[in-house]
Amino acid sequence: MFVVVKMLSFVPFVVAVELYRKKNPNFARNVCRCAIGLYLTLFTILTLGVNMA
């Protein structure tokens, strides 16, 4: 189930970024960087929250 949910949330993002990359590479790069930063931030906060409780 974990893999299915990860794929359903990851694949549409990759497809969208690839479509935008052809038209505006800088925008696609910035969106990817923001998404990575957001993912790492949320992962850290939620991991600490679960393990500190």
C-alpha cells in the first residue's frame, strides 16, 4: 500500500514537471527544488513529532 500511495503522489508530479521543463526549464527546476525542500521539512517535522511523543 505504501508503494502504491507513493507512486500515485510521485508520478503525476514528475509528468507535470517534464511537461513544464520543455516550455520553461527554470520554472521546472525551481518547482523541483521547492518540492524537495518542502518534502524534507515535512519529513523532519513529522518524524521528530512521532518519535518525541
